[in-house]
Amino acid sequence: MNAHAKICGLTTPETLDAALAGGAAFVGAVVFPKSPRHIDPLHGATLFERARNRARIVAVTVDADDALLTEIALILKPDLIQLHGHETLEQAARARLLTGAGIIKVLPIRTAEDFAGAEAWEPVVDHLMFDARPPEGSHLPGGVGARFDWTLLAGRTFRRPWFVAGGLTPDNVAQAIRVSGAPLVDVSSGVESAPGVKDPALITAFLDAVRSA
């Protein structure tokens, strides 16, 4: 079965259109002010409406409080909420209750031991995402171009569909899929010309590489 892709941190009609035209299965709006890809829920709702029923809309959050989750649910109306912070199992369940959306939980990976918590998350999420643990001192939990050893995923099985993320580019995503066996891949900085500036040509190239992997 071919892998499917999520293009994350989209902020313009041109880049969203490139993702949709290239067959992205998921498109992400980052609602986190510290990120160079931040988009407020109202702007996101206007932009991402063109993606509705064409790709699954994902709101990416980092330790969001109830008020922000409620605002995202009412205004952006995402299909999925991505939890990219230090959320607990209970907070994930509450996010689902508050928003009515599915849940993607990101687990930071550097060594094989970092997979130990995955099993506990499977009953409460729709998807897992294994992302590279950011460098020490980074103020962002992801989107920094870091990657981990994809062979750590080889042969592993999970009860939920899962993404591999972190440092993926048009040039290496096919290898990442082959090595890890990932059914889903996620990219953000790997299709940018500058931090937070997506490049439609790189998005197209990335999706072409996923499709041919």
C-alpha cells in the first residue's frame, strides 16, 4: 500500500493548492504563536475551507488550553487535532471531548527507548506521529529539520495508523518510507525556502516522491 502524506504549516492559498493538487491526504494549520508557521483560527478557517472534503484538515497545537481548543473547534473545525506538546492521556481525551475531532499524538524520538510510551497512547488517539526529538534548547517541539534513525521503526507494528516525521525532504522521503515502513509521512520545514515560507514546487516534488516510493 502506498504511503500518504501530510503537508504541515500551510499559510497561503498557493501552497495549500499545491498540496491539494499533489494529492496530500492531510493538510496542517499550526496554531502556536511561537512557530513561524502560526496561523490564527479565523485566518485558518478562511484558508482551509478550500481543503474541506478534499484532504483531512489538521490543527497542530502545543499544550493548548481548553479555551484555545474550543476556539479552534468552533472556528477552524478541523478533522483532527495534533497534540505536539507534553499533553497527558487525560488531556488528549479531553481535547477529543471538547473539539469532537480525532487526535494525533506526537511522540519525540531519539533512541529505541523513546517508543516505550506508544502503546499507552493507542487506546486514546486516532494516529501516532513519531517525530525527531528537537535539539537541546530549541523553543519549538518540531519543524526544525531534525531527523532520527528511521531503522528504529523497521519491523515495529502499532494498532493505530502512524506517521514518521522530522527532517523529511523531497530527496529523502522515499528512503524514509522504505526503511521505516511508514504508512504516513509528515513534512514542514523540508518543503520551505525559508523558515515558515512554503515552496509550492518543493511541495509538489515531495508528494511526487511519496507517490513513487
